Amino acid sequence: MPAQCPKCNSQIHSVIADHVDVNVVGGKTWHGISYACPSCSVLLSVAIDPISLKADTVEGTVAAVAQHLHSLEARRQ
Ligand SMILES: [Zn+2]
């Protein structure tokens, strides 16, 4: 049985996903994703974007490793 929109009562077989910034009190901003009803556009849910979270984690890890290797190289000279 498909879900039902809480606003327009349409049966929901798909949603509209869009990027949204998630601003955490205290300063940090995450890449979020919003899910909206395709019939009336009411916001159904917001979550941290898992694809961006993965990409940001990999990018941050690579940058940290590169910085560490650079500092080791600088110590040798
Ligand atoms: Zn709706």
C-alpha cells in the first residue's frame, strides 16, 4: 500500500528530491536532501545527503593524509 501525502492525500509513488543546506546551531553546514510530494510540493522529510557525506568524508581523509605526508617529507629535509 503506497504512502499518502499528509497534505493533499495523494498516493505517493515517488518524491521530488532537492539539495538543501542543513545549518547546525554553532556554525557547521551539511549537505542535506529534502523530499517533497510531487503533487503539492509539501515538504515530507529532510536528511543529510548520504552521497555528499561520503564524498566529503573521502575528500577530507585524502586531504588529511596528504597534509601528514607533506609534513613528514618536510621533516626529512
Ligand atoms: Zn501532496
